[in-house]
Amino acid sequence: MLKRTVGIGLASLLLAAAASAQITVDPVVADIKAVASPTGDKNETRIAKEVRHELLMLPYYTLFDDLGFVVRGNNVELTGAVNDGTLIKESENAVKHIEGVEKVTNNIKLLSPLPDDDRIRREAVRKIFGMGNLSQYSWEAAPSIHIVVDHGHIRLIGYVNNETDKNMATIAAGQVTGAFSVKNELQVTGK
């Protein structure tokens, strides 16, 4: 009886883990090629790859935007923050037509249209991509470093090759006049 109870308990635990498994991609940048379901679900993996592709292909998606998503089975949750309000609806429209997607939850927020935020964005680009080795990240059609500015606060998201580049980006962004803070969420890929 104890053996059977343990077996049922283990099976329940495995089912719960599979049900809560999800693919999370934040941010959507060109560097990340492989998107795979942690449970090995091929349909979920296919949906995630197609969602990522569709978001990268949006014409108004820039290095000043943060688009991400979560795939749970056949459901997609869009996340992030963008400068252009049309990008919010375009993201949803691009994803909801993917085969197998049953529901799209759009949690993308619109960033503040403050003139000072625009100035901070432009200056941050000059400082970051003008610093030493960091210019290599601006050469791509979809740069792997995204600079998200909201009410004077800078958030760096995306991917860099090493810890030195990550630290240099923080230093460069910290030199932007009028920025209140810099939060570096860059991930190191270790290429």
C-alpha cells in the first residue's frame, strides 16, 4: 500500500510540474536562437519559436522597446514595454494568427512619452555603443542590447558576450545626464 501511495504521489508531482512548465523569453532579441520547452513539448517549442520570429519581424520594434513572452501550452502571454502604442496591438495581431495559439494575453505597457526620456534614450545609445567594444552590439539589424527608459530610469536588457561588456554598459549608461538610475539586466551568453 505504501509503495502504491508513493507512486501516486510521485505521478501527481510530475503532472503538476509538467502543467506549470512554460517557455519564457524576455527580451526578444536576435541573439537567442534556441527556444525550447522545458518539458520537451514539441508543439510548445514550435509556438515559442514562431512567436519570437513574429515579434522580431515587427516593423516598429526597436532597441528602445522590450518585448517578451511566455508560452504555456497553447496560450501566449505578451510582456514588456514599448514606445509606440501601435506596437502593442501589432504584437498581439502577429501572434494570435500562429497555428496552435488558442489565447493571447497582452500585458505590454506603453512607456511614457516624456521629451526628457527621448533625450535620455538618444544619449544612452551614443554613450553605450560609443564605448570601446560595445559598438559590436549595434551592428546587428536587431541589436542585442535594448535601452528601455521610463520616467528617467534606464533599464538595460538583452545579451552580451561577457561580464566585462555588461559592466561597461552599466558605466556608459551611468554617464547619461539626467538619468535617475541604471538597472542592468543584461545576460551574459559566454560566446
